Amino acid sequence: CAFNQTQSEGQASFLICMDEESSSTKDALAASQNCCSDSSIDYSALKQCFAGESGQELLDEASKIFNKKLPGHATVPHTFVNGLDTIPLYDELKSRICEAGSKASICNNFNSTLLPTPFCEV
């Protein structure tokens, strides 16, 4: 519901806030109220979506996509970089992101010959 109201920057901001809020409450809707204002998300619209048919439709669609992409058992978090199933560990993610051509400063001294073997290619 929140992602339908904002673009990438707002989505990232909202997720970061929700991660921080989850340590103080297990109620996602209550946690989201604090995060909406920082992410340019209308809390009333989010609440209506969350409690209504559109929220259930979004969950159903996300479930279909997730199950199609990852049939069977999947880990959480589950990460992909350029379509490669990537182990969610810092060094593995950094290697894959830098290999993909990121211009982030952490990739300045990146050496692609030191890349680990891919965990699983999808």
C-alpha cells in the first residue's frame, strides 16, 4: 500500500523507518503512521488500503510474483543483483553490486578477479 503512493526514494525511506519502528512495536499499521510523514505517504490512504480489498489484492499479487520467482523454500532476506541469486552477506552483495558497475565509492578499489563463486544462478 505504501509503495503505491511513492517513488523509489520514498519507498527506501519508508522501509528504513519501518525497520527502525519494528523494534518498538509489532503492529505494522501503528509503526507505519510514524513513517508516512517522512516518506510523503498519506497515512489515511495507506490505512484504507491496508484494511480494504486493494491491500489484499496487492498481497495476493506480491505472493504470486514471489512464489513464481522463488518456488519452494526461500530465505529472508532474499537478494538478487542483476538477476543473480546472491547470498545476503555484506561481502557477497558488495562484490555483485560492484561487478554490476556501481559507481559507489566502496567500489573504487574493487577487483573482479576476487569474486566468490555465485551461490545460485536463476
